[in-house]
Amino acid sequence: MTLRLINETELAGMLGRTEDAVDATTLAQAREIVDDVRSDSPKDVAFIRHAIRLGDLKNADQPYTVSKKDLKEAYDSLPSNERDALHRISERIKTFATAQRAAIQDIDIPILGGRAGHRVQPVRTAGCYAPGGRYPLPSSVLMTAVTARVAGVTNVWVASPNPAPATLAAAHLANVDGFICVGGAQAIAAMAYGIGVIPAADVIVGPGNRWVTAAKKLVSGRVNIDMLAGPSECLVLADKTANPATVAADLLAQAEHDTDARPILVTTVPEMVDLVNAELTKQLETLPTANVARVAVDRAGFAMVASNMKEAIELVDRIAPEHLEVMTENSKAVSQQLLNYGGLFVGHQSAEVMGDYGAGPNHVLPTGGTGRYTGGLSVFTFLAIRTFMELNASDTNLKAVASDAVTVARVEGLEGHARAAEIRLHLDGSGSSNSGEEQRLTKRQKIDHK
């Protein structure tokens, strides 16, 4: 199986499709589950029924949460090298997220008439989803839950179906408040609406299968979500300095995720396509996950040849891949010209897999071209930036602000707005009115008193 070589016309056709992140059938199936769980909230009967039907629970007596004690036991049961690796990854994620959090601060500045600013505040409750299908993904638990903790979220829950010991161990390292051993649309609905002991979340994050994505789409608005994740993508931008074996290895690392995963090569060297395809064929012969990766390469993978680096950069920006590896001469300079991607991996040593396993930046990234307008999961996903202003009648500039508000309100035909601003022109520092009507009332009160 090899990467299919396509031209710009074929690319335009691919990018021109407006396929949703979720197909109509999946969305309809997820809606039935979400509506069922929501209508049953705060009880957990419908949630348990769907969990049993879909194989997450054996019967109604089986607990659907895992205690902190059991999370700790799972952590202790791992070989020491696995525990240590998870711990180191957790610390690297925490370090990067802490630096991100420090990059945005509260502000309080003078404005005409008073002061204004914003406060950066974490949400109270976060729901973090980690897939539990073909492969256990403890890394996704760390990427979501550790980041939520660093953001300052006080109540962090994780959901993952049929969790492996490593997944439970990662939840222990992240010090989660609760772990739900149920997945799919029923888990997303439970975290969105709150059922049984599971609290209603303010934000739900994390990758999942198409039913998870469909459910996130359905509950969006009720809660904030990070993104609607589609099939994973990795694009390698390569010139003559790239090693075909390394390029192929990185593309296969992506392809083994899922049969719909998309490995992509954009190169300025026509021979590179054949060289990489030869390596793909060779490496697939010994890859244990070849049954998945081979299908992904054949079904969704493709390659493009550009006449020069400028054209190659334009092609990459049009595709806006989830993961973008730059294996070129002067890779840093080339990378600085790129605009659209989820995560950027600069240079021949910066393998995307290092990002997957916690070099620092988060691995939950936008797919399907959405890197054109959004970034990946970060502490900012769990933060709300709330503005405030405090105007003071004793500030001589207040009248100018109020007068402008009166004028524009009447331009817009909103007389109530105009009057609400106009009354501020006649208030003193105590909030009392100095309007003519107020003065007339005061005079009448003095006469009556005499």
C-alpha cells in the first residue's frame, strides 16, 4: 500500500467537500442516547441501561465509577518503569501548561470615567474523555485532566470505557475527583447534564469515536466543548534533506491510530514520494499494527509535489493539518512562514510522537482543516475571561462617555438606552440626582417644611 499522488485539482475537490465531523446516522443514534439520559437526569437509570446495552457495564449492580482507592491500586500495580514514565510525562505537561497559564493575567486599567479590566477565572467542573477502544490511552487522561488542574478547575472528572490499569493510573496521577468507567454518547450526556453522583460539567474535552464527537456536538451550548475531532492527521513537509525512512515511520505512527487516519506527504522533491512509499512498504512488513495502518495509508493517505518551498507552504496552509512536521533545510525559518495547523513540529528530530507522549504541548489538536481558525486544547480551554468596568460620577470624563452613549443610542432608535445613559449626566458621586426635577422637588419640600 502506498500514498496516492494527487494534484491541486484533486486537492481542491477534497477540501471543497463540506462533510460534517459527524455523519447523519451517527448523529441520530447519539441523539437518542443523549435525549434519553437528559430526560432521566438527575437519575441514572437511562445512563446505566445504555451502558449495559453497549457493553460498558455487565449489569445494573456494577458500579459505574472507580474509587480513588482503586485508582491508586491500579497505579501501584504497574511496573515501576511505566509508573515513572507516566509521572515524568505528567510533570512535563504540567510545566508547559503552567507557563501557558502565566501568560495571561488579570488586568485593571484606567478608562474615561473610571476603571475597567478583565478577570481570568477557571470553570468549576470539567469532564475529560479518554478513548478506550482499540488502544488504552493514558496519555489522553494526562493531557486533559492535568491541564484542567493547572488551569485551576476544582472538580475534574474523567470518563473512559473499559479502562486499562494504565488509564486508571494516569487518573490517579492527575488527582481526578471522579472516574467514570463508561464511554460513548452516554458518558458525554452524563457529564453534560449531571446524573447520579456525576456532576454537570461546565466544559467537556478530549478525543473520542464518532459517537462521542456526535454527543459533544449535541450538548455544545449546554456546556463548552474543546472541538469536534475527526480522523487524526499527520502531514510531513519534506525537502531533499529529509530521511525517507524517518518520514515513513512518522506517517505510519499516525496511520496506526485508526483506519480513517490520514498520513500526508508534501515535498519539493519528486523522487521523495517513491522513496517514502518504498519505506512504507518495507516498514509495514514488520509493524504489528499493519492491519490498521495499511488501510489508512491506502484509504486516506496522499502525497503532493510542489515546484518550490513557497508553493509547498501554500499547499500545507490549505490543508491545515492536525499535526505538521517540518523536515527541511532551515526548518525553523520555513516553520515561521506556516500559518494553519494544530500542532507544529520543527526539525528532523521533532517527531509528532514526542508530542503525543508529553514533551510539553498538548496533543489534543484540531482536525479536518479547523486548524485554520483554532488551536488545540490548553489551559485556556478551561478559563473564562470576564470583563468589568467601574465608572465614577466624580470623574469629569464620565459626562463625555455618557453623552456619546446618548447620541449613539438615539441614532440606533433605542430611547430607553439613551435615557439610561442620560440620567448618569445628572448623578453626583453618591448616586443622587442633580437633575432639574430633583432640584424642584427639593425646593417644594423646603416650602412645605416652612
